Amino acid sequence: MRSLSILLICLLAPPLSAETGRHPCAKVPDPSTRLACYDNAFPPDPDTISGAADTARGDFGLEKPTEPEHVESRVLSVDYGRGGSRSFALENGQLWVQTDAKTNGHVKTGDTVTVRRGIVGNYVLTTSNGVFLRVRRVR
């Protein structure tokens, strides 16, 4: 379904938008969908496709990071739920919920926090005073 919608966008849209001078694919927010749109509009040559396949085979089994090492943002709000759980709405639009029962690590609106991947695949929110809280992303 996604491929069909991309194809329709590419076929029905003019090559360049008269307003901005940009291709319609530039307005697609999702990076993988946007790339597919460009690939449909401007198909890569066979050597490029072959090279990508060779690289993928060569990288098989290697764990390569696909996300940034950390995210830093200001806290917009802190909500207290049942059982003392807290959720943190960040300025970048993300919402994180505390998963451990720590009560230390006071976080207030306006604080700058850092969220990074933990050792065993979880995520850790670091407060401005250096306290670590385990969190999971809700949105």
C-alpha cells in the first residue's frame, strides 16, 4: 500500500513544484518513504544497486547504529502517575515514562535532560544533576 501511494504521488505530481523549486518528494516526512519516492522518480543505475547489495552482504552480522547516541532536550512537563511513576514530555515532542522505582532524581519543567541507550537495550534519562533514571519511550 505504501509503495502504491508513493508511486501515485510521483506520477501525479509535477516534476518540480512551481512555488518552491523543489521536487514533491521533498515534502514526504518519513525518510524511508521519501527515499523510495526519489528512487521511483530517479531510478538508481544498476551498478549502484549491485554495490548496495554487496555492501549489505559484507555488513551482515555487524551491529551498526541506526539512531543517534543520545538525545538532549528541555523538559516541558513532568506528570506523576499511579504508584509514583513519572512521565516526561520533552521539547522535541518525545514522551518518556520512568520504568524504575527510583524516587531520587528530581526533574522539573525547564530542566535539560539527556536520554541515551542503556547497556542492555533499555534507555536512560540523565537529569541535570547527573542522576540516571530508566525510561521507555511512549511517543
